[in-house]
Amino acid sequence: MTELTLLIANKAYSSWSLRPWLALKQAGLPFREILVPLRQPDTAARIRAHSPSGRVPCLMDGERVVWDSLAICEYIAELAPAAGLWPDDAHARAVARSVSAEMHSGFASLRTTMTMDLKRDRPGEGLTPETAADIARIQALWADARTRFGQDGPFLFGRFSIADAMFAPVVGRFATYGVAVEPGTRAYMGAVLDLPAMQEWSAAAKEEPWVLDL
């Protein structure tokens, strides 16, 4: 296998970068990372040098280039089938893909009013009626997955899956903004936040020199 290289942006702020980074870590695949800080004079040019879309994340595997966080996670699942990044059961797998896609394309208000920020605690900020509706929908998704498919482990479908990677930045947002959540949601958040890879990412985010006003 050629060396995998993942192009990411600031760990404190780039929710899209976190998702495939976490999937790679959980899959046990070695990789090199290139971090391009946001809002610098050369940010766009440095990202464009690697990513066809001009955005992060972007995974490079020899001559293969995969961009978009969900597409990268799918590629990782194919590279490391033994990691079980999708549930084994066909029904659970279909639901896991559905909730991952909903996260990928939805929850615009949450993204806008509660941007990922792993450098500060911001309790009480950003809670609009639209964002509250997003939060309610996310909690309902998590509770449904845990109830129907998550009996064998602490994550949405029991063991860690791409669905958890897709929602990991939301877990970070709920923690940053002090969102009031149901007990089941709190337990799931704890499982994600306790992942060694998630703790590694968060610690690195806090050490980054760049501070953005989001």
C-alpha cells in the first residue's frame, strides 16, 4: 500500500477534516497529514495544490485522490474492511448510511450558529429556534440508532462506525456550546469524547497557534 496523506485544515475549527481523520485512526491505517491553516494569504493556493475541489479534506493514496469527507470515509472502509466501519447487518448498514448522508447534507442552522470551536467554551451562544430544531432531530436520530442497533456497544450502531465519525464534530459542538441534552445523548457524547483519537485531535486543536473569530 502506498502512503496515505490526508489534507486537513485547523483542528480547532475544521469539522469536515475531523471526520476522515477519525475514521483513519479508528481503522488503524497509518497516514501522514498536511495541515493548511484557514484564513491565511496562501490558504487557497496551498489547498488547491492538492485538492481538485479547492477544499479540505482531501485524501491522497498514490495517484488516487479522494475529496469530500464522506467519500473519503467510504474509501477508508474499503481499504480496511476488517475495521468494520459500516455495520455488518444490512438493515443497520442502510440506516447508518442514511444518517451519515443526512449529517453530510443537512443541519445548516447548527453549522451556521454553532460553528466547531475546540479552543473555547461558549455556553448559551447560537441557540436559535432553527438550531434547536436541528438539535432535536439529531438527538432523535441518535436515540433511534442506539435503541434499534446499538445494544452491543456505546456507539450509534454498537461498535464505532462512519456514522460516529460523521457526527463527532456535532458532539464537539454540543460540548462547546453547553447544549442541554437528554441522558442518552450525554452517554453517547461521553463515548465519543473518550475515544483516544478524539482526545488526540482535541489536544492538538488547543495547542494550535491560530485563533479565528467565528
